[in-house]
Amino acid sequence: MTAEILCIGTELLLGNITNGNARWIAEQLAALGIPHHRQTVVGDNRERLIAAVREAAGRCRLLITTGGLGPTPDDLTTEAIAAAFGAPLVEHPEVWSDIQAKITARGRAVAPSNRRQAQLPLGAAVLPNPAGTAPGMVWTPPAGAGIQPGFTVLTFPGVPSELELMWQVTAVAWLRDSTLAAGVFASRMLRFWGVAESSLAEQVADLLAGENPTVAPYAGAGQVKLRITARAGTAAAAAALLVPVEAELRRRTGSLCFGSDDDSLASVVLQLLRQRGQTLAVAESCTGGGLGAALAAVPGASDVFLGGVIAYANAVKQELLAVPLAALEADGAVSDSVATAMAEGVRRRTGATWALAVTGVAGPGGGSGDKPVGLVHIALAGPAGCSSEGVRFGSSRGRSWIQLLTVGEALNRLRLAL
Amino acid sequence: MTAEILCIGTELLLGNITNGNARWIAEQLAALGIPHHRQTVVGDNRERLIAAVREAAGRCRLLITTGGLGPTPDDLTTEAIAAAFGAPLVEHPEVWSDIQAKITARGRAVAPSNRRQAQLPLGAAVLPNPAGTAPGMVWTPPAGAGIQPGFTVLTFPGVPSELELMWQVTAVAWLRDSTLAAGVFASRMLRFWGVAESSLAEQVADLLAGENPTVAPYAGAGQVKLRITARAGTAAAAAALLVPVEAELRRRTGSLCFGSDDDSLASVVLQLLRQRGQTLAVAESCTGGGLGAALAAVPGASDVFLGGVIAYANAVKQELLAVPLAALEADGAVSDSVATAMAEGVRRRTGATWALAVTGVAGPGGGSGDKPVGLVHIALAGPAGCSSEGVRFGSSRGRSWIQLLTVGEALNRLRLAL
């Protein structure tokens, strides 16, 4: 007994908007413990909409649609769903009164086309829309060949704010009572830095095969994530199932795991420094401010992050960070000696407890034999002195990836030092 | 002869991520003139993935998949597509060599599971992945019942940056040659800053109703875009159709239009400065480095962008930028006097022709009655002196939006000054 989501709108097929409704509903279904195995998008086309509804009726118990409930000729959802099961449309006088009252209250004129919105297939119940004019419906079409027993459609408008309010006010209670929910889900996302998805997956291969909780790996933006998802009769029981699996994953992966759920490397580093009453400054060449921006993206960063210097040009490295000309001339800007001088310089100038400095070849130009594109030197200066190291990120993923990986790697080095 | 998009990933069904890939591909297909009538999402489940592929094969000519190309056990796409048409998997030695080389270049160990990524169905061609380890494929399965003649699958990874690079580098040429496109399309994206989508749309309403070229508005990340798309028998004829419409749009919108196609505000500003042989420095408080990072994101920025100071803490504003304590005490850090002192300070310290400074309340905390969350002061110092102004971005969209809009607004002010 599973659910599907069908989103209707040509604007989705043209790429004009992102399908945020599907994500929002998916999250709600997961929280309600209603399994959901497919999402479909079709345009404002009667024939293709009817086909998609018929197909879903043969696969799932609950179909949730969004979009196509408005008054214009390209709003086809209600009529096409009725036609998919050969049902006539019936006007609901109380809905028509409600629509007229809402339009009038907004100082607008009622158009004849609004009357279409008061029609529902024979036997459908109104799913009230507290925000907009168009109501949705709850409808179990007559049984028939190729229709799952008890197949039911819930329709929602495509405007996200109306959909979300309607869901919470009128649909959640129905869904909870529908016996579709097979328990309640709880999930936890663990976040990793400095390990490839494939090698992490091999370390935890036996846990990836688990059924409840399930563990699934994801890669993206330089980090790897493992999502643990458990199902049980209550939220507390589901959460309890997560605990031993999370503990085992953390035991095996040690310091590779930098946080969970909404943590970022920057938020974790800031929190560690906050607990110690310490501060941080940065000196950036190849990232041009990206390291500082990652820290400033975290609300409340200002009690720990002091700022720093964007030393993109060598003259700025000398003038604002007192990097010795000799180091620049002898070793070049991309070197441990310059990274060290940058970190120590910004630490001295700002009085921060810790300082991170990065200097590298972000490409696509500027690489050479011994200093290829993707080579970055990262220095960390702290109370016990300064260390610097060259890291090679390779050139295949391009400039923005090298900058992104440099920011993550620098923050991770400070995290491990703390 | 239409296309469909099939996105594979349990994280989409759980609502963990928004399906931005479907939107991105939809936009690309629209620009290429390839009609596309359905999008489907399924989880990492072999049986349901096979069913979705078979169904699509009966409906469309081109199926584009995203996700499930990684090395872990829940990456099932290639194997399930092969199974859907009863084809065996064949290892491609050159792909396996390439995967090993890429992993080794990143200083990581090759795992046995990576070898799965070198297997494709018999008869499939490799669709190279310039960024990641996993290649995609182009495959026309053997003809059969329930399969549209010429049905072809293109597979892409789920990581957006890899997908987008692969699409542009290896797929676009194939798609243009595929005869799926109905005619030849040419398109041009005009980019705007400082105008709302609705008001821009009203200014050009008559052109939005055009059929060839079409003009479609898009909003996102603080800027508004108009895409002009023309269709004709040849590329030259299609491009010629764009010219008068672009000229008319530029005439009506004047300086609101900052660039086209791959331009960013940062790239346009850097180019204007480069033409004048001038340089730029930044002093950032509330953006924490985001303004510098936007400039450093542009390849070749280093001949114009010198760097600057991230003056997050007031002590750094004083120490590195010589902002007078009196200004900080009398007017507060978020003020025209401090923004001006920051801009003049960084211009003096770096010797840049121009300097931009931003200081504001990014929130969610730190707002007050006369300095609410979303208030940002932006100063521009140049050869003719310094001007500063307070801008209110509001608080409703949150911290990251305020930072993003601050970066754009600052760059746009310099653009207009130039």
C-alpha cells in the first residue's frame, strides 16, 4: 500500500521552475510513514494526464496530485481525473458560494471560468483550501480492471503556500486515519570529509545491507554522507533503532565523520572554537574569500570568526600580511613558506587564536610542471606554532571544485587539530 | 519523437533533496528544441527501476537518466537498464584505466567496487565524464515489442556539477546531431539585476507572447533572466532571428541588463576594469568573503582583483582598514561612515583603482529598530571619491539570501559606475 506523487504543469517540463512541491510532499509522507515509490511530472495536456492517472491507479493505493486546479483553460486536473475513470462532474453549490465569496472579498470580479472550480467527479469529497479559491478533492473512483483496490486520489493546488497550508489543515488528519501509514520513520544523516564514497561504503558494507534501519551513502560537494533511516510503531521507537547503528558507524569511521544532519564543516569548527573561547582568522589567495564566506554563512559566526585578508595579489600578501619578498621570490606564491607566512601574518594582525591560510593554483591557467593546477598549500597557525602542507586536488573538476575542496580541506585540518 | 527524464535516487523519494537535475535538464532540452513530456523519479530499487525504464521505452524516443552510477551497491542504474532489455554487461578496459587514473590522481585508493563503473550493456557507447569517475552511456537497446523504434538511453551521474559538465562537454553535440530536435534552435539568455521578474515581464509583455522567437522569463538567485529562443532551418537563420528581439529587449531595459549567456555580474565588472587597465579591492563585513569569492570564481580574475580585507570583527576594521573608533562608536558598524572608511581604507592599503565595501546585518540575530536584519551599507571608492548608501533587503528570505543580494548589489553599483 504505497503512495505516488503526480505533479502537473508545463512550466515544470520547460524547466521554468524547480519541483519543490514534490520534495515537500515526499518529506511529509516520510514523516507520516507512508511509503512512496514514484514521482511523475506531466504537462497541461489532457491525454497524457489521463494516461498518467490510469497508470498510477494500477500501481499504488494513494495518488497525490499538485497543480492544474485553477480556472484557466490549461487547468485540466479535475476534469481529466474524472475522465480517466469515466465519472461525470458534479457541481458542489457550497463550493461555488465559497469561491464567489473569496473572490469578492479580494475586490475582484467573479469570472464564469471560476465556476469550473466548483465541479468534482461524482462521489468525490471536497478537500477544503483555506488559502486559495480552488479546493482539492478526496476521491475513490469506482472499482475496475487495472485499478488497485481502494485506490484514492487527493488533489492539491500547485501554489506551494496553498498546498502546504491545505496539507496541514485538511489532509494530515485524513492521511493519519487512512491506514496507509506503515509505522513512523526517523532518520539521521552522518557527514564525512576526506574519504571517497566507495571506500567509505566498503568500510560499512555490512550495514548498507541492513533492512531496518537502512543505511545509504551519498556523495556531493566534496563530502560523503550516510543516511540512517529506521521505521517503527512510534517516533520514539524509530529514533531508538537509529542509536546503535549510528554508534557503530561512528566507531568504525572515527574522525572521518565530522557531524550530522544540518552540520557543515564550518559550523562544526566554529562550535569547537566557541566551546574553547577561541577565535579564528583566515588569509586566502586562491579561494578569494570563499573560506571566510563559508564561515560567515553560519549564523552567529561573529563571536568566533574575526575576519582576515584576501591576499590575491602578491603585493597584498606583502603589504597586509608581511609575507617576505624573499619567500615569494625563492619559493613562489604557491609554497609552504608563503602559506606559513600568510597564516602567521594574519594571526598576528588580528590577534586570533588560530589562523588558516590557503594559496594554490585554481586554474584553468597558471599551472606549471612542479606546480600543476589543483595544487594548494594549506597552513594552520595556532598557539603551538604553524604547519603547512601541499595538497593536490587535480584539475579534472575545474576551478570551482578546487576552490570548494580547498575550503573544506582547510576547515577539516583545523577540526582535526581541535 | 519526444524525450523523458528519469531521476533515480531514494533521497528524492524521502524528500532529502530537491530535484534540481530534472529542472536543469528540462531547461536544456527546451533550449535544444527537444520536446519532453514526462519526468519520473524512482528510488534505488532494481525492480521498480526496470519497470520505469521499460515503460519509458514504450512511450519515448530518448530517455535521459540521472543518478545511480556510483560504485556502491545501491547504484543500480546501468545494471538495471541492461536487465530491462536482457543485455549482458561488458567491461570497457579503457574506462577502467581512466577510473583508476582519476582515483589515483586524487591520492585515493582504488576500491574493487569501482570496477563496476567500467561495465556497460553490450553495444553501449561510453559518454565520458570529464569531472567524476563514473562515465555515462549512450545505448540503443535491441529492437523489440513494446520498445519505440530507435529508443535510446543516455545516463548521467546525479551530482549536479558532474551532470552539467558532462552534458555540455559530451552530450550536447550528440543531441544536436540526433535528429530529435525539430529544426535548429538558437538561444540567448539576457541577464538583469535590480528589477523584479513581474515588472520586467510587464515591460516586455508583447514580446513574451511571440512564437518565434519565444521569450521566457526566469527568476533566481537575485537576478532575472530572459531567454530568447528561435527556430529555423539552419543555425545561422535561427541566430539571425534572435538579433532584432535582443536589440528591442536591450533598448527597453537599458542598464538593467548586465550581460548575456555565461556572464555573471563579477565577470562583467572584471572585464570592464580589464579594458580600462584598472584594479579592484574589497572590504567585507557581513558577507565574510563572499564578494571576493564571487570575483575569484571568474577564471583570470587575478589581473584585476587584488584582494582585500574580511573585516568581520570591529577590531579588524580598525587594525587592518584604519576605520576610526569614533565612527564605530558614533554610527555603529552598519553605517555609511564605516562603509566609507572601509572602502577608503582598503583602497589605500592595496593601491587599487576601485574599492567596494559592505557592512550589514545578515541575521537572523543582531537586528534592531533602526538597523533591522537585511540592512546593508555599500560603499564604492574610486578615483573621484567615495559614495555609500544603505540598502534594505528585508529579512524574510534569510541570511544566505541577504549575503547573496549584497554581493550582487555591490558588484552592480560598480558596474553602473563604470
